[in-house]
Amino acid sequence: MSIVAIIGGGSWGTALSLILGRKGHGVRLWVFEEELVELINRERRNPLYLPEFELPSNVQATKSLRDSLRDAQIVLTAVPSHHCRSVYEAMRPFLSADMVFVSGTKGIENETSLRMSEVIEAVVGTSFQPRVAVISGPSFAREVAQGHPTAIVVGSRDSEVARCIQEEFSGPSLRLYSNSDVVGVELGGAVKNVVAIAAGVCSGLGFGANSMAALITRGLAEMTRLAVACGGQGETMAGLAGMGDLVLTCTGELSRNRWVGVQLGRGQKLEDVVGGMRMVAEGILTTRATLALARKHHVSMPITEQMNQVLYHGKNPRDAMRELMERPLTRE
């Protein structure tokens, strides 16, 4: 069994530590808050995230990046996208070329529009060429922790790396499919959060199933256009990292991004919505990054455009939905 360093003690990092710990890996869970580290190690639970689940004895929390990375064969990051670069810069002195790096973050860096694998390669690449994989797909952390059957995708340009992570992570309740299309896997996981906010707006406005089905379908079209323009494959968007994750995040009650949209549709201000959240809704920041990437590649993304107006320019959500319906008519 491998030693796995999980960097990030939120709900996703905690759920993955449960899965990998149950499988017998030695798991070191890096947690930012020192007081939380002590509680996790003493009580065998994460009191802030998924507190009802007992952590296996082979999962140990630490505040030290050096300690979490010592002798690790796999480094799995589960931090918000806007912290990915700074965390990897802090980890860099303790990294080695024989490690496999796995990104579990679904987002795009706001300042650069880089995907998380590109951020990892940019930071670590100054020391050595990293072996990188990404994981994505329909996977609410709570359901993963509960052991509900879940299928996700591991994307890597290196087939050996993909096979390694597939074998190391898969088990009775988590099944990984491999895919060489890293661009598609990452963009699917990131952009679906933007569409999920729009889906929540629909629900918050009281719209029904017709509206939701149309939004999900046209959202998938936007995701596919962007992925292909960036060098990804359209068929990836028809799989778990595309349609699968999109449907889950747009319709599931556990979706943070959908919840944000619901509150906006009901008339709340973004700052009030965010102020009441402990966990990060990646779609808020990803909206800006997605729009910048779309404009760079001259890709039309009307849903993303409208969500950007709602989130950052105070546009009335009902007006945004009306404008989507009143755009010039076109073919599918």
C-alpha cells in the first residue's frame, strides 16, 4: 500500500482520506487549522467537515507540509483553486520527481485562466517535470464518505500514471475510469459549477423541469465548445467528467453552487450568500475565469456571460434568464 499525502482537510479531502484509509493506504491529511489537527487526531473525526464519519487509524492529520509529504508516493491536492498555486509553492521544497501528483480541485485559476494541472506543472516544473493526474466526476463528498457507489474519471497524458491512480484509488464503493483528455476532464469539472449556479437561479425563481432540462443541455453545449476550443475532446463531455458531473451539480441538493444560485434567484445579495457559507462554491470565482478563457478562444458562452453579470454586476437574475431566451434565434 502507498503513502498518500492529502493536502486539504475540507469535505472532499476528508472524504478521500476515508476512502483511501479504508483501503489500507497510509494517509497523511494536511489541515491548515492547527486546532483542527489536534481534534482530528484525538477524536478520529473532522468536527468541521463530515463530523459523523470516523477516520481509520491509518489516517493522521498534520499542520506540517514537510511531515505530510515525507516518503509520500502520491500527493493529492484538495484545496480551493485560488489557493492551489500558493500551496504548491509552499510544498515545492519537499517534493520529489518520484511522486505522482493528483489534483482533486475543480476550478480554474482566476488570474491566469490556467487549469489546476497547468498550475502544478508551472510551479513544480521549475524543479523537475512532474507526473500529474486529475480526478473529476459526479462525486458529492458526503455520499463518497457514506460509501455510496460512485464513479469518477482520472485524467492523465501518462497512461502509466492514470493506471496507477486507477488501481490505487478504486475499491468497493469508488470506481475510476481512465481518460487521456486532461483538458476535457478539468474543464468539465470546472465549468459545470458555473452552469450549476444558473440551475440554482432557475429553481430560486420558481421555474420548473422544462427550464432545468433546457439549461443543463445548453450548458453542456457551452462546456463542450470551450473544451474543444482549448484542445479537449467533445466525447469527454458526454461522460462522467462532463454530463455526469453537470447533472449531479445542477440537480443535487448537496450542491453548494446550486445552493448559491437558488439564494440569488430568491433575491439575496451575493455577499450575504457567501458570508453565510463555510465551504467554497468554486463556481463563483470560476465564472470569471471561464469567461476570460472563452473570450481568449472566441467561444460563445451565453449562460456564463449572464451568470457573470448576475454575480459581479448586480444584474437581476430574472432579467438574465429572460435575455437568454430572447437571444437571436439559431440552430442547435
